[in-house]
Amino acid sequence: MAEQRAVYARRREKLLAVLDAAGLVNDPLSVAGLYIWAAAKRPGGAAGGTVDGDPVGGSAAGDPVGGVAGDSGADAAGGVAGSNHDGGSVVEVPTGWDIVQACAELGIVVAPGDFYGEAGRDRVRISLTATDSAIDEAVRRLPHLPEVLRLG
């Protein structure tokens, strides 16, 4: 069991290392061993959307979506995703579904956070249960996410 935990920890570290380049932030409350909850960064670096209390889902049960990066979900840092106030101007923040679609265009499968309840809205859940080669490919592709989101 310790060996498998180490595998998931290694995969988590690889994916976390590219989230910033992908324009995403990890939920600091997410401590699940099988997935990462992520949301789009807002101007200033915070995540879009809110999570009331518990990170979405809270359990590792049922990672239903496979693929390059698996499924993903949420970030607890504040704000209302979709539109954020930035010194008087409204800045659009990608929704969870926008991220799902952009990831799909890159060949990365993630799950929309709202599959796991309202608190997951505007987030994605990235599974750590994909193969090492799939995780490595997702790590290579994720930095292109902002380009795809801008074109969408």
C-alpha cells in the first residue's frame, strides 16, 4: 500500500508542477490521494468560484472518468467564477466546463467538478489513477491550456 501511495504522490507532484503554467490552481484543502481539484486562476492568482467548507467530494471513491489526466475538480480560494471584479473591469474566468472542453481539445480527459455536487461548479477533477505515461503526456500538454481557452 505504501508503494501505491508513493506512485500517486509522484503523479500529484508532476501535475501540480504544471498547474500554474496551465492557468489553474489546486484546492489547498484537497488532500485526497487519488485526484486533484483544480480551478481557473483569477486575476491576482486566486481560483475562480467558491467551495463552502469541505473540498468537493471529499472522498476518493468512484473516479468515473479515465484518460490522459483522468478527472478533476475544485479549489477553495474565493470569488465568483465566470466574472471577477478587477479594478472596475469585469474579467471572464473559464468555467469548469470551459476547462473540460479545452482539456478535451488537448487530448486530456478531466471530469467537471459539478458531477460531484454544486460545490464543484467551475472546477475540474484530475485523476491520479491514470497510467504514468498518460500523466506524463498530460504534464506535457497542460501548459497549452491557456492558448486553447483563449481560442474557445
